[in-house]
Amino acid sequence: MKRLIKVNVYIFLLGLISNPAYSQQENLVYRPFGEIIGFKAYEIELSASQFSSTSRIDEKGVEQVFINSQDFLLQEGNMTLRYGIGDKLEVRLGSRFRGIFNTTIVGEQVQNIGIDSVLAGIKYKLDKKVGSPWNFSLDAQLRQSSHSNSDYVPGTAPIDVVVLGDSGNTITAGVSFSRMYGTVTHFNLYTAFNLPPNSQSQEILYDSQIAFAWTKWALVFGVEGIYSLKTDDFYNDAISKPAVSRGETYLFNSINREFAAPYFMINKAFTKWKIGFKARSIVMGVSTDLGTEMGIYITWNSQGVTFADRKIGKFKEYDIEATVIKISPRGKFIKIDHGLSHDIDKGSRFDIFQSDYFGGNVLVGYGVVYQVGADWAIIKLLKKYADIKIIKGFTARGY
């Protein structure tokens, strides 16, 4: 029996190599919203982008085009570090560097370059219901600006100064959903409650996308934006709102801001890192700028302690190997051909494998013994690792 189990360990390793569901490179090239980085993995992401305003939309929805030499350009650089504390929890730290380049109506050029803000956040993956195609995660983040803006009486803000952005704390809490269709197609949705600084209106953030992820390439199409909850105190009295030196843009010190921005992304993965490109355009909104943004990002991932590494460690503890002989109609209970005569007790743990002697050995799920007889036992399935229907003939290994 021990020798047979040892042979199956090697078969399982071969299965991991050929099975794209366990490919670390695939996880690197694209990570669905509902997933986290992974156990003891850390990741560094560097990104740079440039947004160019073409016109502005005021708080009433009226477009104000640039005239004469008016212009506004925002350049950003971001660094984010992520670390997987466990199978379900990920933490992150980051900083944002900005360059603001503003040209007034009279042709005066003003700029401001520096560190705009730092952030800290966590992401928690919720347990997946057995048989459900959906993955869910909760996310929370605090962003603190590294600068403090001065407020002015409306109409008196200096034109020879421009701020890096809104100053103060931004608190965000949201939920992510993801689902896979077929072998490469992913649907993702993120929505969050956002509390911006400067007493601006509370908001709902959203990001919805369709992604096509292969082993080394990924294509993503999506729409992201903001929906205002209309709680700004100055909505009906915009001329009385304290002013900041924001230059020609409406991106900062907004009133009930809203926008929608379609975007496109393409990723190329290598062994432990990937490079990506993103283009998006703000096409509609209120109290914001319309314009186009282009960005590039580079991500390096340590891969951490993989799922396969941890399961291999457990193989050495397997001392029972049985065969699945019956499955309940909904697939939640599994009957095997071993029982009390093989030292199986109620509560014993089993991993369920789709296995054969030709290289196939995929870990499908695990469960605990719910009922046991002399030469049979019923396992209650607690978790599935692969979207594979369990059938008669699968292997159950106890530990």
C-alpha cells in the first residue's frame, strides 16, 4: 500500500506540470478579482501612466472645453507591495508619485511634482460554496495624502500654484466577484463604498471586466467609474465651496463627481514577472475631466509556497487509499470501499483525486467521513479545488 501511494505521488507531480489549472505562470499573467496572491507569496508592482484632459464637465453636467492655451496633464507613478499571509488573506502597502502640469488661459505654465499619497489595504477571500462557480473576496483600503492643501475664499485661489490632488484620508471598503467560463474566459465585478477627503460626497466605485487569460498572454476589456451618492453640501451652492489651487482641472475638489471609463489591457507573462499596458478614456461624467489615459506596469511575483508544495507535504501522511463507489445526486456525499476494517473512523479526512496510471492525477476536493461501516464509509465533501465532476472510480486518500 505505501509503495502504491508513493507511485501515485509521482504521477500527481506529472499531472501538476501538465495541468494548466495549477500553472503559477497563468496566475501571474492574470488574477481574477475574487482571488488573492497566494500563501507566503509577495509581489511588487510598478506602474506609470499619463492622463491628458480634453475638456471638463461641471457639477451640473455642462461641458466646458479648453480655450486658448488651457491644458492639464497628470502623470502618475505607483509602487505596490502585496504579501499573502495565508490562503485567504492578503495585505498590501503602496505609494503614489504625481506630476501635475497645468497651463492657464493666459499661457502661464505651473507644475507640481512629488509624492501624493501612501496606502495600506487588506483583501480577504471568502470560502467558496461547494459546486459554486463564483469566487468572492472582501477588500478594505486607507489612502493618506502626503500633502496638505490650503482652502481659499472662492475666486481667490492663486493661479501660480497647483495642488497634487485632494488632501486627507480616503477610506474604501468593497467586495469582488469573479467567475470562470470555459478554460480562458473570466468575468469580474468589483464594487465598493468610498469616502473621499475634503468633505466630498460619498461614492460607489465600480469595475466590471471580461478577461481572456492564457498561459502567457491575457486580454482584458472593462468599464470602471464612480457613482456619487449626492451628499456634497455644496451641490446647490457651488460658488460658496472653499476653493483650492487646482488649476484647469475638475478632477480635484469636485462636487458629487461621477464618471465612466471604458478600458483595455494586455499582459505578457514570463517566469516570475509580467509586463502590461492599459488604455482608458473617461467618456462621460459630472464634476470631472474628459480625457484619455495610457499606462504601463511591471509586476514581479515570488510565487511563494504553492498549493502543490503544501499538498505534497501531506502525501507522506497518507496511509489509506480507497476507491469511490457511489456519489449522491448533488455530489455532496461520496461512498468509498473502505471502512472500519481499514481503521477508518468518523471524522477521518480524505482527499479526492481524479487519477489513472497514464499521468492523470488531479486533486479535486477534500472532505471528512460522515458515516462508516465495516467495509464502507461516506465522505461529506467540504471543498472543491477543481471544477471536475466526481464520478465512480475516483481515488480517495485518507490522512
